[in-house]
Amino acid sequence: MSKLIYVLNGPNLNLLGKRQPEIYGHETLADVEERMRKKAATLDLTIEFFQSNYEGAIVEKIHEAREKADGIIINPAAYTHTSVAILDALNAFDNPVVELHISNVHKREAFRHHSFVSARAEAVMAGFGTLGYELALEYFK
Ligand code: CA2
């Protein structure tokens, strides 16, 4: 049976492709979602794609995933570096978690070098651009 993977995106990622293309590329989040859906179909995966600018909404989506998802791919965006609440929610999720960043956070400001989420993630990706979303699906095939 097809695995269900939740793809969760944090604050400001709704602006993808609309600003700072030198860091985040030219693809919009809708482009990313479409490309992931096509790739997922080739891997016999189904995706639930979600973005929110609100920490609590992301926490609640992770709670929903506890009952439904076989895995989570999460780009927590700025909450990566601040959110114990998202870490705690992920710690209550029993299936694999892949943390993903479009940019190479380790090449950027020091405050982006620490991630609360990495303590829970099975795998961490950074610097593959928006291609990373597609690559992350391979983990679950
Ligand atoms: O590289 C990543 O994917 C990040 O998670 C993106 C976050 C940043 O805070 C993390 O340190 C690294 C920022 C997402 C904001 O996305 C924008 C996209 C286009 C224009 C403005 C913001």
C-alpha cells in the first residue's frame, strides 16, 4: 500500500520564488508541491503538503500526522532555530522524520547553525536547493 508522507513547511516559505532567488531559487512553493506529487507517484508514495506561518498550526499538523503519516519531511524554516514546541511534537511522532533546508544553513549566519529539530531527525538535508524536496522522497521509497 502507498505510504503517506507529510511535507511540512514553516514561516515565509509561501514567499518562495518571489523574493531572494539568489538564496532560495526561482521555484514557487506551488512548483515544489507539483514536482513532489509527480515524483511521489513514481515511488508509490502519497504526499500531504502543508505550509504555515504559525508555530501552533505546524505543531497541530504534526499531531495529525501521528495518526496518519508514515513519515514527515519538514522544513521548519526559522522555527528550526527556535522551536522546542516543534521538537516536542516531532518527539511524539513514531515514524521517520527528514529535516530539509533549501539553503546550506552551515554556510550562513551562526544563528542558523543550530537546529532543535536535528535532535529528532533521522536525516538532515541542506543546500540542495528546492531539488532537496524531491530527493528527500527517495528516503521513504
Ligand atoms: O534554507 C532553508 O530552507 C531555511 O529553512 C529557510 C528559512 C531560514 O530561516 C532557515 O534558516 C533556512 C527561511 C524561509 C524563508 O523563505 C523565504 C523564501 C523566499 C523569500 C523570503 C523568504
